[in-house]
Amino acid sequence: MSRLGRVLVAVPTVAVVIAAGTATVASATEGKPSGAPPSGVTCVSVTGAKACYQSGSDKVWVKDTKANGQSAAGTIKSLPSHTQWGRECFNYRGEAGGWVMCDFDVPNYQPGDLWAVNNPFIGAQANVSINTGPII
């Protein structure tokens, strides 16, 4: 086999090995329009965003709270290192668009964090501890 042939075979193999070594199972989705979350859920707010989580149902609600042209996100991630699982729910509807909701599937009986983020990936953020599990 020529040297070029060996390189073309080796590069995809290395990429597969690297991808297989990652432990985080993350998913992101755009939330569906929804009413406000029910009472008794865990919420966190930051200037421009509010996120709520209902343990057991694995639902995340996100509201954009500031008309600034930026989207908002609610993120749940595993603890202690955020490497086991994570889910992100995006609200692109703006402040006038109200609440959106994402229905995720995460492992039960796991500690985690709920994050509210204004201008996802670079904006203001705040978090609160959560626990996943069935509704009691």
C-alpha cells in the first residue's frame, strides 16, 4: 500500500478512536412554545434568561426575559464533572415569545446543575443544583 493510502486509512481510524473516547452524552434542541412551568419546579434566573426544571419529568422550560436580540437557553448537566450527560434547551423566540419547553430523557437519581444562560455560549449565566428522579 502506498504511503498516501496508509494515511487515508489511518486518519479516519484515529477520528473514530478519539470520538469513542468522549464520555459526554449531550443533546440540544429548540424548545416548543409552552405555557409557564407548573408550581414546585426548580428555577434559576440571570439578566435576560430564566430556566426551570421538573425532576422526574425531565422537562426544562426557558424564557427570554430581556428584549436585547439575544436568545436564551436552559441547560441541565450531570455532576460532579458535567461529563456524563447534558441537555440544552434553546429559546429563539425573544422576550415577547414567552416560554418554551423541552422534554428530555436523563438518568434517574443523578445530581446535576440547571443553568440559565442569556446569549448562549458567551453571555451571562447562573446555576442551581438539581437532582433527577421520578416525581414523588
